[in-house]
Amino acid sequence: MALTRIVQVTDCHLQESPSQLHRGMSTEDRFDAVLSHLTGCERNIDLLWLTGDLAHHGYESSYRRLAAKVSGIAKNTIWLPGNHDDWLQMQSYPELCQPVWVPDLTPWAFISLNSIYEADGRGSGALGKEQRQWLMDQLAALQQDNRWVLIALHHPALDVGSQWQDQIKLSDADALLDIIKASSCVKGVLSGHLHQQHDLFVGGVPFWVTPATAPQYKARTREPTDELDKRLSLPGYRVFTLSDNGELTTDVVRVDV
């Protein structure tokens, strides 16, 4: 049985200069440690999925460095924006901007959504009516083609029991959930944004939140609180192994810095 391997990396928050710190840490060093681990420990990566907040303030220099660093790590690399990103800058790299990737020789398809399509300036996101209709059309076509689908976006669609973070999730989450419930081909939804791990389910569909490569936040708090636990504070990424029968496994990997 053929297997498809996906790696999700998120919330890198690269600074304008590699020497600049963020929350007292080097996001560059943490990101480089993750990439070093990927090249040394992960084999045959079919897709490296970079799910937003890649630059801390949309710096052109950050995207230039990031694009160079990830080149060659996977057979295909796709990025999508988060609320800290500059989507116009990111689109200067069209080879990394693929809203739908339907690879040959596998029944899987991968949809990347722009959750800052209708940003509110407070950190939350939205897909907007036009993009939601586009998603419905894509899912209908992929289901007709007997494809299994993974969806990625930056902002999580579900509450996680953290007061300040639940206020900045996807604002049109209910509409997204309705779309997913109406489609039988969606096998899961990936997101970042929270700088912590969550594995949630709605109607049997998993919704994964992956920890950042940048500094992490403590889960289930009223206000932003740095994660101090030795293991949970480490940078991380998520690996998916997909089977042709629609089954999958996933695990979060933490990396020492």
C-alpha cells in the first residue's frame, strides 16, 4: 500500500534579521533546529505544509530566508498566511502558493485556505463568503473524483478552553464546520496560531492544532502566558502518514534546541 508523508510546520515568526529575538528567544535558531531535524530524521516527505505566521511582521527578508531554507526538504512545499503575515509578499513566490494540490499516484488532495481573507486586525481570522463558496465547489469536485481531502488554514475553528485564544480563532468557524459536515471526503483540518498542541474532533472529523517553531504559549489560560514546561516549550512540527484507503496517522515531534 502506497503511503503519503506530510509534514506541517507553523508559526515560525521569523524576524527581519536572524539575530533579532522574539519573546527572549531566537526564532531563527528554533526554526533551523526543526529543519535540521527534518533533514536528518524524516525521509520521503511528499509535502511540507507551512501554515502561517511565518514572518513576525511580514518582512520580505524573512520570506526570502525561509524560502531558501526549505528548498529541497520535501517533494512539494506550500505556504499559507497567518495574521502576522503579508500575503502580498508571500505571493512573490508563486511556486509556494498552491490553494489546491492534487498529486498523481495517490487518492489524496490538499486544500490551503486563507484565514486572513477578512482579517479584523485583532488576531482573529475569517474565510469570507467568497472563499467558503470556493471551498464547497472544490470539495464537491474532489468528492466526485473519489479523493480524500486534508484542509489547512492558520486559524483554528474550535474553542480550546483558553479565554484569550478562543477570542481570536476563526470568526466564521460555524460556516466552515457546516461545509465540512456536508462533505464525506474531508479527513481532517490542520491549523496553527495557538503555539500549542490540540487534537480535537467534531462529528468524527479531526481538527489538529500544531505547536509553533517559535516560543510556545501555555494552554487553557485567561491571558497570554509563556509555556515553561521543559518538553512543551520546545519547538515542534506534525507528521502525517496517509494510506490510499483514507486512513491516516499523525504525531507531533518536539525538537531540542
